[in-house]
Amino acid sequence: MSPHSAGSRGPAALALAAALFAVACASPASNNQGGAGGDNGGMGGATGGGGDTMGLKLATGGPYPFPQHRVPGSCTLTSAGNADGSAQAAYNTWKASYVTATGAGGFLRVQRTQNQNDTVSEGIGYGMIAAAYMNDRATFDGLWQYGKLHFNAKGLMSWHLMSSGQPLDMGSASDGDSDMIWGLIMASDQWSSTDYLDAARNMIKAMRQNSIGPDGTLKPGDTWGGTSLTNPSYFSPAYFRVFAVVSGDANWSSAILDKNYTILSKITGTNGLVPDWTNNSGVVNMTLTESGSTFNNSSYGYDAARMPWRITMDWCFNGETRARDYLMKIGAFFNNFGSTNIGDGYALTGSQTSGNKNMAFIGPAGVSGMAGYQTLLDGAFNYGAGGGGDQSYYPSSLRMITMLMMSGNFVDFTK
């Protein structure tokens, strides 16, 4: 979810969210699983674990003190000096700026200070992941307990809350849900805790029941979208492989994984640029509506900007060739563009529509450089280490997350 995106969540909250968002916005081995069938084909029932991800270490192995600085798979890390220290500094700055106990019911929450100090589940997810990697259990537990405090009846966190904790929308957001689950799984290994793993398992089950369409399409949340609407940047295939093992439902690493990779392949243009929103058929440059609201299907914006980070994980951690093929396009495009020239908006044809610079775009683009574009990787990391431009909630969050990835500190502990 991006506070710069017009249609970021369920229709019930769109009018209110749009008004609040306006305050915040200024300016090489294949691991292919069995196919999911046609675009509208159904999925098989839950079966055993996740195929090639069987044998993962769960709730064991830690602690993993920061920094890890691990080279994942065939990927490269930034060659910037003191990269671990810069990643630590990005986390410290983000935490000092946006993590607060005020209005958190005795716990901790991530507040968007430019948006009336509200909280979104996305921020809780980013914070839980980063805290697990930083071995910061007090912050992790504070954020996790706040998230649990605001679970809806389906067992997922209400995505949008006022500073007081009053929900503005009871529905969940699939990106926030997935990131929270990943944080729980990483925490289960970091601190050898079956409690975190059990909590992750329950959330995975809730997502499977409520946030996955009949054909495997990832819905934007537990109450809307699917056939008519999906957000490509919510798709985290490296997560889904581990979800399959944790839940015992192989659909996560087969039918669901394949369906969403199929959508990605259909919307990926020559330059690797994808729209913020599409549908389960992977259309582009059409008017997409849900309950009277219109969603961006014609340009690479603040939602789509996260796509390189999410897909790079699957190449780095799992050697997925579909991920590599995508990265060869998007990495080459941004490498040719130059990291310090990356702006915050592109037409799908590749023309830049906005020249504002921040780590919401530069950070994930730099992560794609881990697949073989060292100049792009180093340039993006150094931009982040130098401050990263706009330090409002969203760019600052992606600065922290992507610098952890580029420095080898966003890893899969289950391996």
C-alpha cells in the first residue's frame, strides 16, 4: 500500500482515505512449480508441504545478530563502504521518526506523521520485518501486539486506523498481511519461538480463506477485489514458498504462485514497468473500477515501485527463473536510466512522468541491481545512505527495507 496511491484499499474507505492521503502527498536454476491451469482454473485442495521448500528450518537456528551480510544465491551485494552501518542508521532513523507508544494501547505502532498520525498495517509489517532482522525483540513484540489488538473477525489486521486506534476500515490489506507473516516467520527463527510460528500459520490460513481468489489471484484484501482487481506489488513469491511449508498447503507454492507470476508476465512491458493495479487477466491501459472507484492501470506509480524488491527476493533466495527474466528487464531499464535520475513516476512505455526523487522508487530499483547491475545497486544504496531525499513515512520505510536487502541483511532465515 502506498499513501500516494488513489485506490489503495477497500471501497468503503476510499473517500476517507483519499482525503487523508492528500495530506500526506507532496510532490540460474528454475524452481517452477506445477501449473495452475488456465487463467480461471481452480486450485487443488490443501496437501503436504511446499515441494522444493520442504526441509526448511522453522522456529530454530537463531539468534542471528545484526549484521548478517549474507550473499543470497546468485545475487550480489552493494560494494558501498560501511553498508551494514548505513543500513543500521536507516533503521534507527525510521524507528525514531515513526515508531511510537502514543495511542498504541500499551504497545507500539508505526504512525504516519504526515497523515494525521494514522497507522496502516503495511507499516506494522515493515517494522516487524526490520525489527526481526535487527534482533530488536522489544520493538518487534510491541508492533506485533498492536497488530493483534486490531485483528478483524477474519483473523487479519484492519488495514487503516486512526491515531487513537479507531479503525477506519475493518478490512485487511494483503501486502501488510504478507509482510506481518514474514516478520513472524523470521522472528520464529531469530528467537526460536513456536508462538510466532503458530501465529504465522493462523494468519496464512486466514489469508488463504479470505484473500485468495478461486483461480489463485491474490486479492488486495480480505473483503474486495480478485477477478476484477489485484495489486501486482502485493505479490511476494519468496514469501509464498515458505507459507506453503508453514501451512502445509502446497497451493501457495504451486497454483497461487503460478497464477500471480502469469499475471506479472502479462503486464510486464519491454522495460519491466508494471501498473499499480490490474485484474486477474493482466490487462493494462484500461479503466479499472471497483464500486465506482478508479484504479491506476496505465503507469508505474508508488504501488508498483515495490515490484523489483518483491521479485528480486525470489531470484536471490530461490533461483526462480521467472523472477530473473523480470529483473533482466527492469534492472536494465533503471541501470540505463541511472540511479540518481530515477523519478517517482513512469508511463508503461518508459517515459518519465515525474522527476521527484526518493527511495520509494530508487531503493527497489537498486534491489533489482542485485541480479547483475552493480552500478545501479551501488548508486541506489549510496543515495539511501546519503539520506535518500524525501524522508516521509513511505519513502523512509522503503529506504530502510531496501537498504537491508542490498546490504545482505534481508535474508531468509528458514534456509
